[in-house]
Amino acid sequence: MMKITFLGTGTSQGVPLIGCSCEACRSLDFRDKRLRTSILVETEDASIVVDAGPDFRQQMLRQNQTRLDALLITHEHKDHVAGLDDVRAFNFLQEKSMPVYALPRVLNQLKVEFAYAFAEKKYPGVPKIELLPMEGGQTVFFGKLEVKAIHVMHARLPILGYRFGNFSYITDANHLDATAMEAIKGSEVLVLNALQKEEHISHFTLDQAVEVAKASGVPKVYFIHMSHRMGRHSLIQKELPEGVHLAWDGLQVKI
Ligand SMILES: [Zn+2]
Ligand SMILES: [Zn+2]
Ligand SMILES: [Zn+2]
């Protein structure tokens, strides 16, 4: 069995936005409170988190998480990596460094942005991070859980989605090629990013995400990485076809 927990379902600024008084930002519905996008996948063998954005610490606290075997990073944008320093908690708890999987380009960027963690002479207590290169199509096992990286496009930036057994997770994409569509085929559950209704240069819109959801043939699809411009959860959910849902922070799905 696999348990999936949506740790965050918001776009880079989260929802509500600082200083915004739009309907979604003023909403009292807990489903309209979106931390930065991240997900926790747990099996008997492994606890894996995808991306460690600025809300990583809060997300781990909210989950009472005491175990983390690896971090899989989709890409280097700050809303996906800014919280990396807080893997220190798991370094102390587990008395080992944290395996971090990402594209080689992304690993290089982490070395720049968290230079103190990779310095020759480190000050005490810096995060211990083991950088592990991953490319689209490559597979890695965590116990019996097979994870396959999926190459997708985020405007002109190649980034990674991940398939865990029959669960596929794609964030920040605006194009999936035939290989990516093939890679998610046969999944029981698919997670896709859907930013807002209006066109965007680097993210699927709501309509585009619905189209990909339909084309995938996956029976259960959840949308993530939503902007406040998407509007209120309760209103948008009503517009979606059967089997397609807006995810919300704290939602759990079992496969
Ligand atoms: Zn993002
Ligand atoms: Zn707003
Ligand atoms: Zn991004």
C-alpha cells in the first residue's frame, strides 16, 4: 500500500498571498490555504518527499514526520528548494546525510545556492546532503518501491516528474511529450499542475490540465500548484469533469 499526502498545493507565492484581498485569499475555507507545492509518499519501506520549498519545515511539523528517506527534486526554482536547509532535523534524527535526487543541472544549482553546506570547511550543524543525479527515464528503488523519473517541459526548462508504482506526479509542466504520456499511462492516480484559468508561459492552465488528464486515461487526477487567481476551491471544483479534483493541503490518497 502507498499513502500519498499533499503537503502543499499552491504556486510559488502560496495562497493567500501577502497583502492580497481577493476572494480566494480572503476565503475561510481551509482548502483555500495552500502552502508551496510538495508531496509525501509513504510505503512500508520508505518515506519520500518531492521538493522542499520554503514551507518544508512547517509541512514536516504538520505531519509530525519523524522519518524521511530521500528528497526528490523536480527543479531548482525557489518554491521547490528554498527549504532544503531544514533537512538538518532529519540529519540529527536519523544520524545520516539526506539523499537528494535531481537532474545534474539542478544539483549544481543547489551547490551554488547552499554553498555553505558543500564548503570544504563547514561550520558545525550545516545540512548534510548527498547529491544523487537522476535523469528522465531513470529508475531508483526505495525498498520495494520503484520510482521512475519522467522528463517534462516547464517552458524551456527540462524538469522531472516522478512515477511511484501506479502513482504519477507532475508539477510545473506546460508540456508533456509522447514519452512522458507513455510514462504515466496505466497509473491509478495522476497529479498534475494547473495554475489558473488564464494563459501562462510555463504552467498548464486549468483547461490544459483537464485536457492532459483526459488524454492520460488515468481514472483519478488531482491538480496542484494553484494560484489565488484560480479562485475558490469550492467553486472551481464544481466545473471539473468526473475523476478530476483540485487537491488541497492535507489531502491523503491511498493506493
Ligand atoms: Zn513551482
Ligand atoms: Zn489573492
Ligand atoms: Zn517552476
